[in-house]
Amino acid sequence: MPHKTPSWWYRKPGVLSFALAPLAALYGRTAASRMNTEPAYRSTLPVICIGNFTVGGGGKTPAAIAVATLLKAAGKQPAFLTRGYGGSATGVVRVAGQAASEVGDEPLLLAEAAPTFVSADRVAGAKAIEKTNADVIVMDDGLQNPSLAKDLSLVVADAASGLGNGRVIPAGPLRAPLDAQLPQAGALLVIGEGKKADPLIAMFESAGKPVLRAKIVPNCDARWLSVLPVIGFAGIARPSKFFATLKSNGARLLSSHAFGDHHRLTEKEAKRLLDEAIDKSAMLVTTEKDWARLDGDDEDSAVTELKHRARPFPIVVKFEDDEKAGALLGAAASPAR
């Protein structure tokens, strides 16, 4: 179910965080126990998992695309394996023109970069990919899922937010206690600018694990953002991050509308955005994920009109050191791993 990430997760622990500590302890024990389970299956193909220690907002999907891009440049044939959150499809589905309502929004973006398979059962998904001409599996999310053995787990962290308040769900953003997650991680990818991920960097370096850095950059000529005033809207884990990206790339942001992660806009919400754009003579700008979710019931619906009127702002993750990243990924994707 779509939800908004609590802003207090990324502040110093307060009364609410302490009040939720007993629930967090119970959740953490369950998650840690699950993560310590021996993998049920090792694929015949190398598996590179792109995950994070916290819930949402770290940049896993663009990082997975960046990883696949480097692998393809090295002559590999990657295929994505993803859960397809928010989609109605069951079983194993290869993404090929379906709507976001069926396969989820992120798989539509992944499929533009490499063959993409949606499967809540990661083992079944891996076995389906093994029957294709792919030679490496890039798994978008799934660090905490023990069913499929990984050859490399690349943990993505936002330099500006790090681990938030360092507490486990629901008292904070951690998916499991940090001491249970660290052993599962093979390398760290820090995206963006900031110091909040520095303690995490120190942990990886002290353990002798590689640390990569990257930044998010526009995947287009961003000058169009300054042509007209902008009304931004986003239903992602941390919409404020997207709005800040718009402003840093020259957008005159008149207003911003934040919705829950993976939120599907209603007719009323879409009409409100369209009316505001007309009233303010502004253009509507959203994320690629949100734009992919704009599936109206018919051509006359407000949601369909919003898809025609709104413009997605495409971004990509760019590694600071392609050679270092390529060497790490190449070793993991080697048949002799």
C-alpha cells in the first residue's frame, strides 16, 4: 500500500521513535532471523543485487540501470529481476509493453535498459532468466530476501540522509538491525553530496569492503525546466529530494505536491493538478516513475490528460570512477566467480 516516508525518521530520535521501540525490536528480530537463513537456490548465472539498508528513497532503480549499463559496456548481457511492487501480475512475467498497474512502475524503467522479469518469487524469476540468453542477473532490491544466493550485494545509500535516525521499522527507516545487514553487503554505493553516510562509509572501509561514489545527473538537456514556471508532483519515498533536484536544475518551482510512495493519482487529484497548471500558466513536471503510473481508464480521463500534459524529468546515476565500478562488477559477473 502506498505510504509516505515519515520525515521524523531522518531526524534525531524523539518521543515517537522511543515509543515504537518495542515494535521495532520485534520487527528487527524477525527480519534478522530471516536474513540469516541459508539461501534456497544458487542460480547458474551470477547474481548482482542492488539493495539498501533502509526503506525507499536511496536510488536503487537508477543505480541498477547504471550497473546494467556498465555490464553491457563490458560485453555482458544482463537481465533485471524485480518484485514489481504495485503491479497486479502474478507468477513470472517478462515486461513487454504492459501498464504500470500490471507490472509496477520501476520495471517499466528497467525494461528500457535491459530485459526485465517481474517475480515476487525470486528463485522462479532467476530460473526463467536462466532460459534466456542473459549471462548475469541484476536484482533490483532483495538484499533482505534470503531465497536467492547473491554473488555481490551492492548497498545504495543517499549521502544526504544516510541511515536516518538509525532505528528499525517502525521507529526508523532500517529494514533490519544494522549488524544483521552488514555481513550481507559486499560493497557500498554512496549517491549524492552530504556527510550523513560517512559513518557507513567508515564501517565498510574498516571491513575492507569497496566503497563507490556516484551522483544523480539529468538524462537530458535541462534548460527546458526554466522556460515556464513549474508545478512539481511526485509519489516516491522522498518527494522532497525530487523537488530539490528540479530547483537545482533551474526550475522556478511555484508549488510541489507530494504523494505516498507508488501512489496512483485519482481523477480528482489529476484534475486539481491540471487546473492549477492552467491557473498559474505553469508546466507540470514529475518523475519518470510517476509518469509511468499515469494510466487513465479512458482517453477522456483527467489522468490520461495529465499524462499528455505533464513532462517527466529523466535522471541517471553516474559513477565517479567507472573503472573501479567496472572492475568490481566484472569480478562478480565472471563465470568463475
